[in-house]
Amino acid sequence: MSKAAGGSSDFDSPWKEALEHYFPQFLQLLMPEMYREIDWQRPHEFLDKELQQVVRDTEAGRRHADKLVKVYTLDGSETWVLIHVEVQGRADRHFNARMYRYYYRLQDKYPQRRIASLAILTDQGRHHALGRHEQGLWQTHLSFSFPVVDLQQVGNDRRALENSTNPFAVVVMAQLEAHRTKGDAGARLVTKFALMKRLYQHGFTRAEVLELLRLIDWMLELPPALEEQLEIQMARFEEEVQMAYVTSFERIAEKRGMQQGAQSGRVALLLKQLTLKFGELPGDIEARVTEAEVDELDRWGESVLTAGSLNDIFD
């Protein structure tokens, strides 16, 4: 898992997940012409195995999120879309050649497939020379071009992103803020809270809110102390808007393998003690333990050793 603001961030994993979860919305926001030419009545498919067979990037330290997606255009043709997201650092001088190498490896292995390449650049840098690879000798000449989306330029129209009802706009803002607040955990706390609150203003479904909360939390990680402060702020906000979405915040973090706060440790310990002594727990008992306050957890924990049954503890 990534480190907090100021450390290195694992941006490629949330980008891969965001692309899988919001692929149509991703194209609609960032490549609207491509989006309009795809038949979304037919399901799209991610071709991870096919991509892994031809792409071997051995550049140590680079962060790439690569996805290969099968779609159908409105004329009924099958098309493969190769998406390359440069998610950490600035595109280097080999970027154009690398994009071409990915393309020709796929085309060589699958000569009957139509393939479109697309690059997404997330960090600041001079990107005007990107999008074309050329090489030649005497009268032999090769030219390969591909579209490049610069998120920093997309972010220049901040108001459009903030007003957009497209959920992928939230992913874009989270990525931009992750770069902007790198090394400044205080600023990251402020912007992370603002992004999370904004989810309630656009009519997203409960499922979308929870997914976007998780992606924001992943991309804008904070030190433990500030994460606890954020949870308090979100709990207060939840009470104000009278919505129960944010109660899943801690469970979202635990799903990523993070154990946050002493209360989570108490819950896990007590559940383990109860299971070892009494076997599989009834659902209502597990729910009571999970939702209990710290003082209840401590009291029940002290009773485990002397209790003869679950009723001795919870009645």
C-alpha cells in the first residue's frame, strides 16, 4: 500500500481499478469523440491476459497503468483500445517509442485486430512533443501517432470538473490533488475532505459514492493521525446531511488491508477470543461487537475468560 503525503504513492493500482469500474465514463469525459463512436449496447471486455503476453516493461521505478479493452464500434467492428496511463513522474524521452513498441507487439501477435492507442499523463511536465514516434533511414520512413490526454490541462477548467456529474471527474480531481499536495499532508487533508463532501452534491448512487470514497481514500492517503481527524470530520458531516454512506469509511480502509485506530484492533481481538472459546458466532453477536463503543469492547473483553456462555457476556 502507498505511503502518506510526502512519500511515494501507489497510483497505478487505483487507476487500473477506476478504469475497470468507470471505463465508459472515462472515455466520455476525456475522449468524447472515441466515446461517441463505440456501441455501448454491446459489452466491453478487458483483455488482461492478451496484454500481459506482449507487454514486458522492465523499467525499474516506473509507474504505469496499462489496460487493453475490447469494444465494438457503431459499424459493428471489433476494436481493441490500448490505454497507457503514466501515473508517476514525467514522461521521459523514450515515451513515444514505448507507446509504439506496445502497439506493434499487439499488432504483430494479433494481426487481424484493429488497435487504437491512448496515453494519459497525470503529472506536470512539457508534453507538447509527445504523441508521435518517427524513425527512418534513406527512403524508409515510419510514423506512428496517438492521442495524448494531459490531466494538468484538463484540470485548468476546474469548475467544469467540479460541476460534472460524470463520476470519473472525481477520479481526475483526486489524481490532480495527489500531485498538488505531495509533501503537504495538511493541504491534502483539506482537499480530501472537500472531495468527499462533493460526492453528495451530484446525485451519485450509494454504490457510486462508496466506490468513489474508496478511490479517493486510496489516491489521497494521509498519515494515521490525519486519517483519524478526517474520520471525525466525515462523521460530523454525515450527521449534518443525514446520510449513512460514510459509516463504511473504516470498512473500506480495512478492505485495503489497513487497520486504523485502536477500536478496530479491539474489535478484531474480541471477535477472535469469542470464536476460539465459543465457536462460530451468531450474526447478531458479531454485529454488536463490530458496532460497539470502546468501553463496551473493554468490558466484554474482561468477561471472556470467566464467562460460561455468550449470554453471560452479552445479557
